[in-house]
Amino acid sequence: MKSQLTADMPTTERLLLETVRGLPSQRVVQVLDFARWLHTQPVSDEFLDDDVTEAELEAEEAAWQATYEANKESFRALARQALRELDAGETLEMTFVNGKIHPG
């Protein structure tokens, strides 16, 4: 099953821009960082399984949501810690060498 979004790039681009416009500025920077990271990754069809059913995708999403809900406070604590370290200047810049992350 191919995603309708991949078949219709103008729609995908519009949805992406609408989604990003609704984010706080810090999240926009994170989206940009992620997109730049994706450029460093090899393109693989490994995750594009045409045999995956909608029900399987929904079950996987439900499992991720359940994991998040069960660990929400831990995730939030990690995020707060990361932001404190960033504010204190205790983080290192990341660089990419041959598609791998290295401290800058």
C-alpha cells in the first residue's frame, strides 16, 4: 500500500508547511534539524513495505501511543534535563561524518 501523500507531492508539501507553521519556533528548528539529518541517511526502501495493511499500521501506532502514555513522565523529565543542559551550555554541537553523528 503506497501512501497517498507520497503520490501527491504538492499536497504533501502543503500539509508539511501547514503543520510546521503551527509549531512553536523551537519545534520548527527541531524539524529543520531532523530534515537535515535525514539528508545524511542512505535512502532505503527497507521501511516501505507495500504489504503492510492499514490495520497493522494502526496497531503499530496504538502500541507507540501506549508506550508513550506509560512513560510520559520519564520522557518529559528527559526533555527538561536536555533543555537545562542546553541552557547551561553543557551540550556539544553534532556534526555528521559519513552519515554518522559525532560531537562537534
